[in-house]
Amino acid sequence: MKFDVRTEAWIPVRTVKGEEKMVGLLELFQDAHCFQDIDGDTPMETYSLYRFLATFLMTVFRPETWEYKNELLSAGCFDMEKIKAYIGRCENKGISFDIFDVKRPFMQAVPDESLDTEKKIKYVAVLDSTRASGHNAIHFDHNLENTVWLGPAEAFREMLTAQIFCTAMTGGYPSNVNGVPPLFFLPQGNTLFETLVLAMSEVDEDEKIAGLPLWESNFEIVPQQEVTKTTQLYGMFFPSRRIRLIEQDGLVQQVYYQPGLHFTGFAAWNDPHVAYRPGKDNTFFSIKPSTDKEPWRNIKSISEYYDSGSVPKVVDDFYKIRRECGYSSMPVQIFGVVTSNAAYLDTQGGLLRLDARILGDEKRRAYAVTYIDMAEKVGYVLAKTLNKVISPDKSKRGNGDVSQYLHQYYMGCENNFYKVLQDLATCDNLEKENKLLAEWRSFLQETALNIVQEFEMRYCFQAADLIRAQQEKKFFFTSIKKILGEER
């Protein structure tokens, strides 16, 4: 069987009219301006498709500056002649776009009988963290792994996702170039065309630095071979897994699956879709998702370390493009998966509503950092208070409710935070900024207090409970007053 990614329908998209559609690579590039976005089954799959498409376009257009990306945006659609010319050059080099090609399957390991042995065959469910497989946690699908059969389109999408979001495992399985999967940031345009242009990062004119993408490279994927440095394009889809799909009657039930290349040069890799922040020794590390932290709160790190170059490169380009065009709105998509060792615990997806007027102003960025920092300090006290109100004997009673109400608190903060940012973006004097800060203090105190009182009404019925709740509220008021009084 042949499945050519250029013409076969395998990429799920949503049109600007809201219709769902499956398209091939060429149709997607041809009509990208007519599509709204990628519509994957999970945030992980959606981001992996964006990353693959961005890498492909980076290889074709080789943008060297953000100004060049702005020129691409001005064109309104992709230059298909340039894309087809690149594909023609690939074909002349013997590169196949067929995912089942017997000699060089697209985006997969080149067949090697010495490496691809029967012991390395696993069920295709191993590619999908949402399905039952081995000891993996089951999120959505309770079918046994040996009953799962995937069509070529789904199997290929899962393979891309497995490469980007793989984690270090026993048996010599390494993580990817970012170590534990980080949060990925992606500017959102008005159409899929705009989003893909904004997702591209500059490609160095030096071919040794830019390198070749996985599908063009002849570098052999040797299991557990240590790699200390990678090029720009190869690193975008670094093969930390040696994978090859096995076709059976037009479907995929099994794959060759084993450790791929072992990347160790984390300090040298700067991912254009990832945000960084300094550690204790002043070395920067990528921001990771957490079940205890809502994605919008990462605006704090982006704002605080913006001048240090830790902001995702594509977000920095986005800012420059929006500033050049006279626009302030900067919607940025965020994708992540929370892991623990080799287990996947939760997926995250969201939208950060950044503002170019704030990112471009050091003083306003500092205020934004203060707002979030204040909210997090109040949130810490709130969680501590709720735990004492609900579990005086240090039992685990109601811990789920504490977490639920804490998320409710941060949801309220998020909605109000963006409203405050709109006012902050137009503030032109210290008096107005101080007034906004005072309003934010008042909002945090009132919101947190309402939750404490609701908890008291829900859990405190006996005299001892009521007395304890009153004592905890005193602690709450004292702590909140100290926190809000410290902020300037």
C-alpha cells in the first residue's frame, strides 16, 4: 500500500466557516488562508502537527529575519511554486513522501534488519498516550492494546506526537531535545496561513547551523547513540524514538519501536517555541506544565525575563511584527502535557492574551509580574487556609474540593487579570497605575474571602468546626494583609 502525505487526506483542519475537514499536505498549503486552524484530537496531537508543518515551511522558505516573515504574511497565501520546487528537489534526492515506502518511509527510520528485529515490534497503541499500552495510564480509551488498529492517517499523526512528547523511560528510552516535555507557545493568527507563518522561526543562512530536517537527513537513527549537538531543522523533529509503521491490509496494528538517538546537549538547544526561566545557578531551563498551575500564570515568566531572551523566539517575532503593523493584540496558544517519570497525567491547552503595549514597556511588564505574583501569594495562603478548615486532623478529607476551589480562584483571577491589563496598557501616569494596583488588591482579597466563607458554610456545622474556621479566618486576614501590604 502507498500513503503519500502530499495528496492523501491526513491533517484535520477547521475552515474559517467552522467546518471540519481532512486534507493532505499540498491542499493544506494551497488553501491555508481558507482554514482557521488545526483540529487535532488532543492538544499534544494539534501541536505536533503545527510543529511539523512549521518545520516543513522553515525548510522551504528559510526565513532569516522577522521582517521576512512579515513579508510572507503580507502575501496572504503561500507561494506554491516554491513549495512544489522544494518537493521536486527532495524527489531528485530519492526522498519519498510515502509513509509505507519500503526503502525510505517518510519521517521514519530507514529499514535495517539488524536493528528492526521481531523483538522490537510493539502494538501501535504505544504511540498514543491516551490508549492502554503496557504500564501507561489510561486516559480516554479502555481497549486492550492488541485490539487497536489505526488507519494510516491516524497512525502517522500519532507517530509525530510520540516523537515530540516522548519522555525518558527505563530500558534506555531517552527524552527529546527539551528533556521533560515543556510548555510550547505558538502565536495565533487570524487564519491557519497566518498561524503557520508565525510558527516559523528564523533559519540561519549557515547551512551547517541550519542543517537538514529529519526527512532529508541521512544521519542514521542508532538506538541510544549519544548526540551532544543538533542543528536547527533536525532538532525541530529530533528522533528520540526509532519508529517504523507496519502496514497490514491498509491498516496499522504494529510498529517497530525502540529507543532512538540520545540527545544530551540540552544547554545548547534553544527551542523557538519554548519559554525559559533562570534556575538557582543562573542557567535557564524550559518551563514545564503542571497540574497545579494554570497556563495563563506563565505570563509572569514571559514578562519578568523578556529582556533576557528567555521568551519563545516566535513570540518575540510576533511582538515585532504586531508592533510594526500597529496592532497590540497578541493571542498565543499554549500546549503541554503533564508527566511524572514516564507516565502522562494530564494535557493542557489554552490561550494567552498578550499585549504588545505591555511587552514592549519594561515598567508595564513589571506591573504585570506584580499582579500575578500577588495572586499566587494569596493563592498559597488560600490553599493553606482551606486545608485547615476542611481537615483539622490532617486527614485527606476534601482535598479534591480544595484543589477545585483553588482552580476556581485562579479562573476568577485570569478573567480579571486581562481586564486590568487592558487598562494598564493605556496608563500614562503613576497615579493611574497605583489605582489599578489598589483595585487588584481589593479584588484578590474579596475573591479569596468569598471562597473561604463558602467553605465554612459547606463543611463547618458543629461548634468545634465553627471555632476552628474563625481561627483560620484570622490567620487568613493577617496573612493577606501582610502580602498585600508588602506589594508596591
